[in-house]
Amino acid sequence: MGAIDRPDLAAGELEAICRSAAEAHGWKAGDFFRPLRVAITGRLVSPPLFGSMELLGRERTLNAGASAEHNPI
């Protein structure tokens, strides 16, 4: 997610970036999105992930992802 360098992205753009990252690492999209969803929303089931990321904005989204990366469950 650190590759996201624009201040604001639409949900569709975020989804495309995340799908590309999952594919690049050999992950299935769902397996990649699940921990991301928990990091961003704090829940396994939530409103649309990429819409949530869009609403939170770049900084809060990246901070949530970084926090989860350094503090795994």
C-alpha cells in the first residue's frame, strides 16, 4: 500500500491496486483482502472495503495497514 502516492483515490482504483498486489504476491484476492479488511475496519464483516478506504483517506488507511503489519494478531 505504500505504493499509493496520490492523496486521494477512488474505491475502484484502490481495488485495482490491491488486486494487483495480491496477484504479484501469489495470493488469492479474498485471502489478501481479509487481513486488510480487519486492519482497516477492525471487523471481519464490514461495509465495502474499498469504499471504507476511500472515506478514511490515504493517511488513515496507510496508518491502519502499517499498524496491523507491525502488530499481527
